[in-house]
Amino acid sequence: MARKKIAVFATGWASDILFHFMEGMRDQLNDYNADMYLFMNYGTYGETENSRHGELNIFKLPDLSKFDGVIIITNLIDFPGFAEDIVERAQKAGVPVISHGRTIPGIPNVLTDNTAGTKTLAEHLIREHGVKKIMFFAGTADNDDSNTRLNTVREICLENGLEFTDDNIFYTNWDLNTSQVKAQEMIKNNNIPDAFVCANDEIAMIINVALENHGLSCPKDAIVTGFDHILESQIFYPSIASVDQDCYKHGQVCAETIVSLIEGEQVDEKIMIPCKFIPGESCGCKSSQRILDQRLRSGAIAFRKSQLSSSGTWHILNLERLVMDCESYNDIKRVITDYITRDHLFEGENFHILFDPTAYRSEIETGVSLTDTDTYSDKQDVIYSLRNGKVQSIRSIQTKTLIPGISEEDDKHLYVFLPIHEREIRIGYLCFVDCYDKIESRAVREYCERFNSAVEKARKAMYLKAINDSIREFSHVDALTHVKNRTAYESRLDEIRKRAARKGSLDFGIILFDVNNLKKVNDQLGHYAGDEYIKNACKLICIAFKNSPVYRIGGDEFVVLLEGKAFDQRDEQLQSFIDEMTDVMNNENLSPEERVSIAYGMSVYEGAPETIDDCIKRADETMYETKKKMKGSVR
């Protein structure tokens, strides 16, 4: 059977939930020939709209027609319209799709039975601990899970004769800082409820921190409960009373369901998975032996996560410093290749970095604007690709391929795609492989943040360099003829002088030109005609000496420097110039300003003890000898 491809979409903030979910999927798919492709970002409501846009763009990366099944972890994508857009794309591609966590009409939905677990929690607080006033810290106003938990708490309160109004609700938008500020405000105003019931464990833990910061304690001064029963909340002190929705089981069920759909089997439109309330120290109950054992092991767990985070931090910090000093696109590729090839313990044996070429051109080429920040280009540049421990020499891939050099001969993997962006502008993406531990510890988040920061600084440096080069180039251009000016000539000549002094010999020649009869043209036909006369003379020189830079060093003076191929062909090119000028001068059908006459003088550097300036002087003398012999006129 050909290898199947299952796409999974989620944000990474609820790392414990996502980690156990993906582990459940992996184990359920153990005997099924399928790779998992996780498209993940760290977008939040707390950041700027542009940055959030850049994060969420990763959801638009995959061509879903290239996949066999799609799973959307909708309770981790709390942004209106994004999950629905993925569903629409999957259905258009004819690919089976399921929603996990939130009901989307028309597709199978795997859901948590929030009601039973939350009901048990609320009844426990009221009946076992005598709670009279509950403050519910919700997620977002349109999150199904949060709203189900909220409505269940409201119903239980009302059933037990407790008041529960809109004043008992605060929407955190899943933001911990917002949650802490609100809790501190309530504490300062002496408006502390009997219990803070929170939509997840992280909000519960931050409220505990707010209480402690004001000299209060949980559960003595206020009970605090959470939801999800994540590891951090179990080893936290006090351990958080919470509801366990068994994310590992959810991953198994979602994997089982999508496989059934891939194989053409029928599944229920709604699959409910029960959850269970787990009392804890934060509600005044004793922790279970399992939680106490977790706490005893917390040192080892914390060290493992700290070590992973610490090693990853130093690694990406060093890479960040190297990348942000780069001044060109090729510099970035070289630096990344050298650094990660030498040390890829954090990235692992399979790791890829790809850049969208059009996005990069918007910064490294002045005058190129980027108008499309929503979609990825058809091709991606491969900045770095490590496959099975070996660096791949692949320059670019079709975007729909996603991974350079992928083959069915490879082992089954979890591929994790994360966005590289600057504000709303998509730069490309990172691809980690089998990074379960880095998802759990959020180490990939810091890696992405540092990498994005480095790329942003490097892009700005490139843009400034391009601007400076453009300004420098503009300052070296003659305004009338658009060839190089005297400043450019002196700069180049100085380089040649230094090279000649260092080497003693040099293949170098120079031709000086002086336009004849310019004053006569200006006096008889006007300065506009004089300008045209100069431009036509310049054009004649440029055509004959197309392999050399041409400089205008005075009103009617031009110079050609002969190096490389132009030096070797100097006699042929000079004769071509003389022949063309003779034809022009003798063509009576041309206007006076077109019939240009130009004196010229060429000399070749003879080497030490002659100097470059001696060579120039000989060319000048030859040019004036030629000028005396010429009888060019305007008729």
C-alpha cells in the first residue's frame, strides 16, 4: 500500500494537549502506513494583527489535494473562519476531513463531553466545599469548549440557588497576562470570589500566582480550578483541581476515525469522549498518589525540559547572531549550512529550512514590492535540508512537495511545519521531524522566534545595503548621458593605481575622448541641441566599447578603461569606433546634432617604473594630436 499522508492543523500553545494528542495518533497509526504532517503556529490574540497573520499563514501552505486525510484540532484554533477555510479546501480537494474539539456541520466531529466533567467539578465545589460565589475565567466568547464549561457551571449554580450573572464571567481570550491583571484587580478591590473556575489549567496557575503575589493562598483565601489536567498543573503547588479529557485517547480516536474515512467506511457524525474531574489541593482536597508520584518525579522532568530548552536556546542564539550579520541571500545559506551541519543535535537527523523566493526579493531588490502576503509561491528555495543525517544539495522544490528529497523508502515520520515570517510577510517555513519532546516543551516555539528575529534583522540589513548601493550607484551616474561620472572614474582609477603599485605589471589600457565642435553646436543651435550632441557622442562610444565601462569626466570629455576582454580586443574596438564615427560624420542625411566628431587617444600601461598616471598622460597627448588632425564640423 502506498504511504498515506494525514494533515493535522493546530496551534502549539496548549503544548501538553497537543503532545499527548499526537502521541495517541502515532500509536494508533503504528500498524498503518501513514505519515503525519502537523501544520502548527503560535498565533495569539495578544500579539499584533500583522504578526498573527504571519503565524496563521502556515495553515495555507499545504495543497490538500496531495493528502489522504485532514484532522483539524479546532479547539486549538481559536480564530474565526480558519478551521472552516481548511474544511472547505479539503472538501474541494475531495479529501476526508474531521474536526476535533468543535462541531463543524457537514463533517464528522470528535468532541469532548465537557458537560459531565464540568458538572462534577461544579457540584463538588458547592456541595463539598460550600462555595457560594464563583467567578468563571472563560477563553474566548465564541469557543465551544469554553462556552460548554461556562454554561454547565451557570446551570449548576442556578440549580443550587446561587447567583450567576454576566458579572461572574471574564473572557481572557486565553491570554495569561490578561488573566493575571484581572485577578489582581479583583484582589485589590477586595472582590475575591469563593472559587475561580478557569477554562484551562494555565489560567488557573496564573491566578494562583496572582494570589501569592498579594500574600494570599489557595485554597485558604480562594479555591482555584482548571481544565485539561496537564502535567504542569499536577506537579504545581497546590496541585490544580481539574478535568482530565484524556488527550491521548482523543488522538487515538481521531486517527482511527480518519483511517476509517480514508478506507471508505462510514463513521458517526458526532463522537463524544467522556472526561473526568480530578480533585486537587487547589480545591482543598488531597492529591492522588499518582499526582504525588508525578511531583516527586518533577525534578527529573524539569531537568529534562530545562536541558532541552537550555541547549536549544544557546544553539539558536548562536545561529541567530550568525544569520543577523549576513549581508546577502547566499550568506544566509552558507552560514546556516555550516553551522547546522556542524551541530544539529537540537534539529535532529531530519530538518529542513525553506524560503519563499518572491518574499525575499521584496527586501533585497529595491523597487520590488510584495503585495501577496497570504499565499506561498509555487516554488520554495531550499536553504538547508538534512535528510537521514546527510545534507542534501537541492536548490528548490515545488511547494506542494513540502519536503526536499522525501521518499516512501524513508521510515514513517511526524513532520512539523512552522512559519518563518516578518510581521504579515511570509518568508518560508521550518520543518522539524519527530519532535514530540520539543512540542511538549515548546522548544520549537523559541527556535522559531529566534530564527524569525534573525531573518528579520538580516533582511533589514540587506535592504539597507541595497538602498545604500543604489544611492552610491546613483551618485556615480552622469545625469545627462546615464553613463558613469567623474566620481565613479576617480574611485575606479584609485583601485587600479593600488593594484598596479602592488603588482608592478597589469593588463590595462585607457582611451580618452574629447567631443569636437560642442561650442559651435551650442552657439548655432542652442544648448538643447548641444545636449543631444553630447548624448549621441556618448552613444557612439558605448556601442563600440560595449565590454567596458564608459565615464563622462567633463562637459565634452569621456573615458573608457580597458580591462579583461576589452583590453584584449582594444584595437578592433577602437577601429570599429573610428569606422562608425566616419560614417556618421559623412552622412548628410543626419541632423547636425547627430553628426558627431570625437577626438580620441589610447595608451597601454607598460608596467613599472611607469605609473598609471604616466599612462593616462600619454593617452591625453595622443588624443590632442588626433584632435589637431581632425577637421570635424557641423553642417
